[in-house]
Amino acid sequence: MKPQDTSLNDAFAQRLLAKAAQSQDRFNEPKAFYDADGDCIEVFLSVDNYRAERVNDRLTLYVNRDAGTVVGILLNRAKQLINDRFNG
């Protein structure tokens, strides 16, 4: 397994959180759901009308159709990601 550049991961996470914070119509708190059949996690930050923008085979962003802000994510292969990260 290749070592990961955590600075790139941290920078990406910060950009994602900054975009998510720009959303105007949010829930009182974010909603997250785990789908065991698909081994994926969905996180919704608002109830906005969104389109899906696939970043790679693991991550899809849900982007507000009007404002272009991130209103959620879909993370595929969640168990594999956790196992790779913590059992390295």
C-alpha cells in the first residue's frame, strides 16, 4: 500500500468544509446515512435541489443547482476506506 500524503487529504477536506459552510438553507444539523448494501455514506447539509458531480470512483459531491455550493456528499467503499486508514 502506498503511503498517503495527508497534507493533500487535509487540504481537500478543508476546501470541502469551506464550500459546505457557504450553503444558505441547511438542516438544523447535517444528516448522515450509511447504506450497508452499497457500503456507502451519504451526508446531506441542506435540503437544496442538487446535482451529483462525481469526483472519482470513491467520492461524489452533491452541488446546489442554483448557487453551486456543496450540499452533500456520497462516499463509496466506506468500510474499505476506514480499514485502509486505520489498519494500514
